[in-house]
Amino acid sequence: MAIQVLTGNYSVALAAKLARVDVVAAYPITPQTSIVEKLSEYIEKGELDAKMIRVESEHSALAATFGAALAGARAFTATSSHGLLYMHEWVHWVSRARVPVVMAIVTRTIGTPWNIWPDHGDFMDQRDAGWIMSFGMDNQEILDLTLQAFKISEDPRVYLPVMVGLEGFILGHTSMPVDVPDQKLVDEWLGPRRQGYVIDGSEPLALGNLAWPEDTEEFFMDIQESMEEAKKVIKEVDKEYGRIFGREYGGLIEYYRCSDAKYIMVSMGAWSGDLKEAINLLRDNGYPVGLARIRYFRPFPDKEIYEVIRGAKGVIVFDRAISFGSMGPLFMDLVANTLKHTRRISVIQNIVAGIGGVNITYTDFTGLIKDFISIIESGGEPPVFKWYHRR
Amino acid sequence: MVEPLHIRMRNTIMSGDAACPGCPIPLGLKVVGAVFGNKVILVIPACCTSVVMGAWPGNGFNGSVIHVAFASAAAVASGIAEALEKRGIRDTQVIAWAGDGGTADIGMASLSGAAERNENFIYIMYDNEAYMNTGIQRSSSTPYGAWTTTTPVIGKREHKKDVARIMIAHGVPYVATASIAYPHDFEAKLRRAAKIRGFKFIHLHAPCPVGWRFDPGLTIKVAKLAVETGMWILYEYYEGRLRLSGPSRPYIDESKRKLIIEYLKLQGRFRRITDKEVLEIETYVKQAWDWVKKHM
Ligand SMILES: Cc1ncc(C[n+]2csc(CCOP(=O)(O)OP(=O)(O)O)c2C)c(N)n1
Ligand code: SF4
Ligand SMILES: [Mg+2]
């Protein structure tokens, strides 16, 4: 293992290289572009023995990635925002075909207006598509999640595509020291490509013929079951990875100072780092707060969330996306999924913030958390929904 | 000894396929099957063939079939071709099999991209000159004057988009036109294409009795008339030169061509065509031949 100073995007590219991808098909878009550029460089320099398909659009990027994966290649792509929306038809197609593929999503606000700063709107727009959806907090985790994505996607209990989210610029273009796993260890751990079926001419196979409603529904029920299985696989992979490479994250969720916390914060992505700072500061001032950071949004960690919030006096869910006319998608999922385990949910608040890339710092978090706690401690009811905006 | 084509065409399309009577699609696919056996992967976007293949768990073609989103045949085929290359698999032919809508309209960008990258597969555009799967709507490949459900009263005002020429302009190593009425010619073209590395495009004329409004017993006759009237010209283009194919050779001489009206009058979609419109079509055909002669 060796420490390298890498941007989030280069961490993604390096992980794809460590996984020895066979085919990459991608199309440039800010802030994802440097991933494609780096992979092209690896390939042209002969450091990675892979085919690069320089497609004419994102729709074709995922279509070609799918084709390659179907034909037995370990295939990878990456995109952002408008590129992701442009390929949305294919996002569904790949998962419904049960083809293991890995894609990095370097999040960026959806226009109009044109805006290249990050929020989670593009990522959240894919939530019903049948992909395993993970999201990192720093560049180390991005590298680890991307590598693990191949292992999880190609697990026979799963056979679903995996997307790895990271915020553009905040992680994508910011350099941090990253502990890079040893290639030999990665090879041993990851092994050769696995998939449910291969279409490469070795035997005649058909994929995607018309199916009657009942058959179709059964295919989709199987995806739902595999999502349940994936929870186990994700935890196993996290543990195994920890044993071999020295980093274990807690599985679907990272728990930060939760064990004795009375107030639980829930978040996803890079700003969880700022949230941790806020929590440390609040802890120093006697506030019993902790953070449950969502690492996997799909499958949703319903049981883990229920267990961490069940004794809490209050919960805030921070969303960096908004479902217009409703609330934050993380919040909606959390509330709905908690109902699987209990009819009684603690006092809970959804704070939507950081939309359009508005910068949110630990000071903002500190203030928001203090406000929430003081309302509860004085016997009041904090509003369930709040869109926090600042200039 | 190689068996005759009509024998080899047997059992390539399975009984129980879901084509309409007189459908040109199985006719074309049988030739594909005859040439490649089951060492072929067909990539099929949304089109009539999606239905013709039959319902899961059955499959109408004795080979591999991948159904894909409408705009993506060329992109998926690119991915497969690259993966097979990376894996060192050389004995399997990748073929994108797409309709005129999936090629000339929604699939144009992915087609152009794959052609420009010179991806190693054969793209076959079977041209039934409208969106048949969704109920006979106009495509950019529908001919001038034709009735469709989206040109229901006055007929299409624009001429057919010439996709083969667009592909020639891409500088790909092989472009050909073919017709389901001339299976031997189509076979020869598939064989030549299979020997060439890179992107190969075959534009296959495929009259559809349902959409063109003719008797399903007349599919071959209509397809032949298209060639005999000079409306559909069979050729190959490679190594920088156009070669007129056997069935079309006589018709370089205009006096040998049958009257265009003979072709049109068999088809209900041209029922309301006026003399002036027929003249317009004749002019278009003349220009097409001028172009062919210039590039021979
Ligand atoms: C993105 C998208 N838009 C529209 C459709 C609906 N659709 C399915 S097939 C088809 C027309 C196909 O026409 P063509 O490619 O000419 O093939 P044909 O049906 O004539 O064989 C359309 C419009 C679709 N499946 N996907
Ligand atoms: S509508 Fe035409 S092309 Fe489509 S299946 Fe029927 S006959 Fe064949
Ligand atoms: Mg058509």
C-alpha cells in the first residue's frame, strides 16, 4: 500500500484501473471529465489494458458499457448531472437486465439555469432505477467504494449495477492523501469477472424479449429480493475489505458518536465531514449529538436507521436534494422505511440545504442543530420541514 | 458442397415467430441466419422485430438476440464488439438489426458515432419506410407522397432520407444496399461485409404489406418492382468506388425500367397520389441514378 495525493475523480479512475476494467465507454461532462481523461491516459500509456469507447453521447456511453458487460467484459463508465439524465433510459435498462456494471456519479446541479456546483439532485433522480447506490465522504472512501462496487455488483447474490456518488469539485477536484491498495492484493480479492449470463456467441441466448405482465413482475420482484441480499453482501464486503486493506466503514451506514447520542443527525456525502466537525464542537459544549451517515442509499438501510434513531429524542435528516412539491428524498425514504419497524418515530425534522451548490459549513450545521434541540428541550415542536437558505 | 441458400435459410427463424403474414423481416433474418448460423449476436432496438422475435421464454431466431432501447443499437453493438475483441473472441458476428426509425431518426447519432469510430460490426437497417411497430407513422425514410397515420390526408411532403449515402460520407469501409427480394445478392453482401474489419452498413429494402397497404402475397413482387422501376438501386460501395449490383444493372438504362406507377399502384399508401406527385418522384429517382453513375 502506498499513499498518493489524489482528487476524488482520480481516486475513481485509479479504482477502475485497480479493478482491471476491460472496457470503458464515457462522454465528458463537468465535473466528471477528469475521470475519463485519466482513464484514457492509463490506456494510451499502456498502464491499463482496456478498450476505451469514446462515444458520441451519454445515452450511448451506458448503452456501450452495457453491451461490453453483457459480452463478458468488466465495464465502467462515469457521468454527471445532464449526462446522467440523458442516459436515464439506460440506467433502468441495465439493472433490469441484471448486468453487473459500475458507474461513478460526480454530482452536479441540474439546470436550468446552468450551474456546475454540486447538489444531490442528479443522483437522487436515479433512485427508482434498480441500482445499488453508494455515496462517499472523502477521496479515500471514494476509492474504496468504487473498488468494492465491482465486488458487490458481481456477487451472484446481487448481479445488479452499482453507482458510486461523489460531489463534484468538493471531492472530485480536491486533492487528499489516499492509501492506494496493492494491485496484487486487489487481484486476489476481486478475482475474475462474474456475471449471471454472458452473450458472446458461445451459446445462443436471448435477452429482453417481450414478456407478459406476470413474468415481468416476477423479474422485478427478484430485483427487490436481490436488494435485500445486497445488504448482507455490502456488509460482508466491507468487513472483508477491512481485514485485507485495513479500512472498514460500518457497512451501509457510518456511525459517528452515536452510541450515547440523544440527537441523531442523518446525512449523505461530503458535507458529512462538516457535520462531524459541528458534532465535535457541540459535544465539547455538552450536546449529546451523533451522526448516522448514509453510505448506501439503495438498498436503503432501514433496519440500521431504525436501530440508531429508535431511542433518540430527536432526529434531523439533512437533504441536499429536493423533490419539488414534497420534501427531501433521503428524509422521505427514511421515514417510510422506519415504518417497517415501528409506528412511532421520534421528533424528526427534514432540512433541505446546499441546493444549487450553496456552501454549507459546520457553523451552519451547528446553528441548525442548536435551534432544533432548544425547541425540543423547551417543550416545543420543531417544524417537520425546513429549506435552509443562506447567502 | 454448400447447400443452396433456400435450404440453409431453413430453421434460422423458428416456427411460431410473431410476424404478420407477408412480413419482410423473417425473410431478411433467414439470410442472416443462413450466412452466420448461430454464431451471430443480433442487437435489436425497439421496432417490429422486437415483436417478431416472440415472447419470453421463447425466441424466434436461432442465434443470440439482445433487445435494446430504441436509439441504441449501434452503441450496444459497439460495446459488444469491443468486449469480444478484448476477450479474443473472433468467431462471432455482431449485427445491429434496426428499423428505419431506429436508424434514420432516433438512432442516427449513435449510428454516426459507431461509424465514425469504425466499430467492428455490421449494421443492417431494414427499411419498411415508416414506424410500423407503433402503427405506421412517418419516418424520415418514408418516401414522398406516401400516406402514413401522421401524414394522413395529404401524404408525406419530403423525400426519403438517403442513409446509405450518409454512411458513405462517413468513410466507412463498406456500405451496401440490398432487398429482401434478392436473397442471393444480400447473402453475397453479408459475406463480403463479414470479411472486412470495421464498420459495415447494409440498407435493406423491406416492403411491409400492413403499412404499405398491399396484399401480403405480394411482398416479393413489390420489392422486385422497387428495383425494376429503378426506385431502389442495389449497389456496394467500398474502396472508394460504387459497384452496381447484378439485379440493378439493367436499369442503369432508363428505357429498361418499368414505369414507377406500376410500383406505386400496388400500394394503398399511394392511393391518392396525383400525376404531379408521380412526376416529382420520377425526378427524385433520376437524381438518385445520376448520383450512382457519377460514383461508379
Ligand atoms: C425512446 C422511445 N421512443 C419511442 C418508442 C416507441 N417506438 C417503439 S418502436 C417505434 C417505431 C419503430 O420504427 P422503425 O425503427 O422504423 O421499426 P419498425 O417498427 O418499422 O419495424 C417507436 C416510435 C420507444 N420504444 N422508445
Ligand atoms: S407491420 Fe409490417 S414489418 Fe411489422 S411485423 Fe407486420 S408486416 Fe412485418
Ligand atoms: Mg420502419
